[in-house]
Amino acid sequence: MAKIVLKSTYVSDECETCGLNFASGFDVTIDGEPFGDYEAIATCFGSSSHEASAVLKDILEHFGHTVEGDCV
Ligand SMILES: [Zn+2]
């Protein structure tokens, strides 16, 4: 069995013009190896957040499963 570790990350960036930008992401490892790129990025020009459901879908697909549904 693989050991999967998800650590949630959070970044914020305060801009004098735009105010507060924030994003959430994950550091993911599978059996100690980094998996995917779910870095949270917060900028004035658009933030990049990642949902846990999407991360879990990628992990399941990594292990050969097919995931369908409207929440992933
Ligand atoms: Zn700005």
C-alpha cells in the first residue's frame, strides 16, 4: 500500500492597489516521492488554487483508477 501525504499550503500577497490576494494548494508525496505540482500562487494577475478533490482524482488516476463525477 502506498503512503500518500497531502499537506495543505496557503499563500497570501498584499498589494497596495489590489488588496489581498490569496490561494491554497498542496504539497503531495506518495511513498516519500513528490507528486504533481499543486503549488499555491497568489498574484495580482490571478491566483492559482488547487482543490483537494482534484488532487485526489489525480492520485487515483496515477494508480490506474478512472474517476468520473461532477465534484472532481
Ligand atoms: Zn496589485
